[in-house]
Amino acid sequence: MAAHSILIRHGHVLTMDDRLGDLPAGDVLVSGGKIVRVAERIDDPADEVIDADGMFVLPGLVDTHIHLWQTVLRGLAADLWKGEYFTHVLPYRDRFRPEDMYAGGYVGGLELLSNGTTTALDFCHAISSPDHVDAALDGLRASGLRGVFGYSVKETPPGVFRSQDERFRDLERVLAGLDGRLSLMVALSDLETVDIETCVRETSFARDLGLRMTIHSNFEHQVTAMDQAGLLGPDLLPVHGNLMNDNELDLLAGHGTPISFTPSVEVYGAPCTVLGRALRRDIPITWGCDIPTMVNGDLFAQLRLIVHVQGFLDAQRERLNGRTPSRDQGLPLLTPRKALYGATLGGATALGLGDRTGSLTPGKEADIVLLRSGPFGTSLCDPAAHIVFQSGTQDVDTVLVAGEVRKRAGELLRVDSAQVSQLVTASRAHVMAKPLG
């Protein structure tokens, strides 16, 4: 059987590939799930033609840090101060059954897809048994998302695992059975909860398997300790990092270590200066929505928020240095295009998927979003700025993952909305049946 082909015609194409650039009026040809050609005009026949007139055509967004199991607890953390999350939200994970993990992965994956995110690192730190793992993966698989499952080897919640070695063996079992759109990373234990020897052990385990790693970075001198133990590298993705000092950022830059920054969470009770200091060192920055208990899976909103916040911090720094109304060369540190890069090819690269997705480069898998420019006209600025400042999830018209259309004309395909609601309702009823003791 011949491969199914799709021709996306006459859109404003942002390839996020420096060699190809933008095409104000361009076509994208997809065949067999991969991007075949990108050009101003393509006349090749195709099984399906998608009219992208009046739309931006861009790579699907990449979320590098989200906890999808929390999807069924949406909004639970909305009124909490930063530290209260650990006492008012995390304890509920002990109550999760495998079917609750499925609901989180499936419904959370659908939400991301509907909002224009085609790849996400699901940092799963609610693993109580192999059945919980399998259910979470089944949910991701069923959603159609390109999922990177961050298997947490942390020894909480304990569940049925009697040792960390048992978690290691289960992770190896999962790795042996993965294929298709799903891949695996190791979510390391939070270093404030274990000693550095445990972190060394976990890192060695991951690297022996050739797996990339991610870790929450929430306390002072963590990067220093990891550097002294020889743990830094481009295969490690620290998250947050608000308490990193300048020397630690220099260490990350020297090792090519990226950062995942989750804007809505970082601005609550944190200095939020690390981003500007990291940008000045050319540390690769990627983005995540983090906790569905606080915000929904909307990377467009995160990009707009952080570009504005960083612009405020840049301006504040300029005022303190007496340079108002002029500005220092290189400002703003975070342009809309740089932010969008971190949500596409930059994010894919940090997850080890830069050769498969993140840009509209021929040969890569066809993870593509068509974004309506809106009824009121496009902007006079860089189209990336229009996307960050003028667009939102309401403009996501069409979503493809590996060449398969998952959303068309603003509607998810092959999704039973009643079933989605029932999954969330049933899971929430179980998990929230009684107050935390």
C-alpha cells in the first residue's frame, strides 16, 4: 500500500530551521508520516490537500516538563503559595490507581494536542507499581501525543516496590517494550531528598542504558554538587533552577546542559532572575507547563507570559543602571522568536528528539500545527511575535503527529468527549473521596 500523502498549501511557513527560514507563502508535502518537501510552491499530487491560506504553519510545540497525572486534579493548586504544593497536592498521588494514571495521561495528552503541543516530557513521579506505569503509558499512547515518559526512580510513593533496584528493573522492562511515538527518560530523585551517592547511582544507571535524564532543581548549590560528582552533561535536563548562582550557570554552559523553565510556576515566590542570567550565557532554554493542578497545558500562554516577564526584568535592570530610556545592546534578552525556538527545535533537542521533530525539515516526522492568524489580520512584526503576542489555543486549527491528522478545523478527531469527562469524574471521585489526613 502506498504511503498516505498530505499537501499543506499556501500557508505562512515557519520552519524553525535556520537553513530553510520562513516562507510567507509556502507549501509542505508530507508522505509516510514524514516531511518530504518545503517550498514556495509544490505541484506534486497528494492524497489530501489542506488549505492553509490565512494560517501559520509551524512545528508542533514541545513541552519539556509536565506532570500529566495531575490532570484529573485540575485547579487544585490554583490558590496555593509555592511551598504549599508539597503538602496540599503531592500527597494525593498515594491514592492513584492505575486507571487514574491512564486518565491523566490520556486526557492530559489530548489537552496538549488540542492546544498545539505535539511532544511532551511527562515527568511521572506518581509511580506505585508496574501497573501504574503501564496505565500511564497506555494513556499517552491512546492520546496520540508524542510522549517522552519520565520514569521517576524516586522511592516515593513506595507502592509495591521494595527497593530502588526493583524500580530500575521495571524501567528496563518498559524500555525493552517501547516503540513508535513513545520514548523514555529517567526522572532522577530530587537531590534535596537523597544524598549525592544516590544521585550518582541513578545517573550511572541511566547513562549505562543510554537514556537522557531530568531532575528538579530547587535548592542552592545542587548544580555544584552534581558537577563535583561528574554528573553534568548535555543529556541532563534540570528543571526550574531559580536558586542557581552565576558560577553554577557557568558550569551548565560549559557542559552544554539545557534548562527547562516553567513560567507560571517560576514567578510564584521565586527570584525569577535565573532566566536572564542563563540567556546571557547562551544556555539552551526550553519551556514547560509543569502542574495541571495550577495551569492548563497551554504553551502559547507560557511563552507570552515569560516574554513579558523577562522584558520587565530587563527594563528594571536598565533602570537600576541608569540607562532609561536607552537600552543596552542585546535587549530584550528573550525575543518572541527565541522563545518560540525553545518551544520547538530547542525543546526537541533537549529531549534527544531534534533529529526527529521540532522543525519542518525534510526527513523529519511530520509534527505540524496550523494556526489561524485570526479574523483581524496579521501583524506587521516578525510572524513569531504575532504567534507569541497575538495568538492562542483558540487559533489552533489543525494538528498532525507523525503525519496523522489529530485535530482538524478546530476539533479533535476520534475523541469521545463524554468518555473524557467520565474518566476525569471517576478518577477525581476516587482520589478526592476523603480529605488528606
